[in-house]
Amino acid sequence: MNTLLRSLLLLTAVGTASAWAQVKVENAWARATVQGQKATGAFMKLTASQATQLVAVSTPVAGVSEIHEMKMDNGVMKMRAMPVLPLPANQAVELQPGGYHLMLMDLKAPLAKDGSIALTLTFKDAKGQVSKQQVNVPVTTGMPQGQMQGHMQGHNQGQMQGHSHGPAEHKH
Ligand SMILES: [Cu+2]
């Protein structure tokens, strides 16, 4: 069997498998890091065709990957890990600086600008059916449109090196 035919068959198989629990991933990007920086954020827009939940994320480039939420609490920006991120049917959920994000920690090497990383998203639908989706995420220094630059300066400037997940919430 030639390689082209094989990849076509593979594509068909993947398409079929994901048809029942499809989540559209758009505008994905991860923030580039500098030498010595141990954590960064990945962002994207997720739209599920039927109600589902993002339950896990993983990537070979990070030792630990978590779903995080950042929000104002008494005037202080706080970040916390979320066990699941609900994705209502046909409703876009934005993961962006200053809000939900995927936190990649214990990075094995710096994420170079203009590179890309492979992320595996694990979803669980209303029936408890689990599916995984692979996304290739470009690495950039900021949101592609240049919006909201500087919002996650902690991620950007390596201030998150001590990123801890104890009871004391880290703030930006
Ligand atoms: Cu975070």
C-alpha cells in the first residue's frame, strides 16, 4: 500500500472516530518561553457540537499540564486549577490570557517562538464517553491579533518559575 493511500485511510478513520464527539479547536497558540522558564500558557477557542467537558490536557513538552482559570477576586488576579472545563453545546468557550487557559508546567525545554507543540485534549461527553483529540499548537510570543498583550506578564516574563499549587494561590 502506498504512503498516500495509507494516510488517506488514516484520516478517514480519525474523522469517523471523532464524529460523535467533535470539538472544534480554533485560534490555538502557546506562549513562547525563555531559557529557565518552567511554565507557560496555551490558549484556544473550543466549540463542542454537543455538551461535553474538557477533563485533561497533556503534551510531551511539559511534565504537568492543567486546566486553569484566572479571575479577579477582591481586586486581585488569582489563578486556580479546574478539574474540568464545561463546554456547552454549540457555545464557544474562549481560553485566553486573563481567563481560562491550559497551564503547561515543568517544561522540559524552552518553547521557541514560531515552533509548535502537540497537545492532547481529553473530553468526556454527557454519557461519560471519553475521547481524545490531538491539536498542533503554534508557539508565538502573544495572541495572534496582538490583543491583550501583557495580560499574562507572569507567564511572559518568567515570573512564574515558583508556580506552586499549594493552598496559597499565586497571583499576577
Ligand atoms: Cu495558570
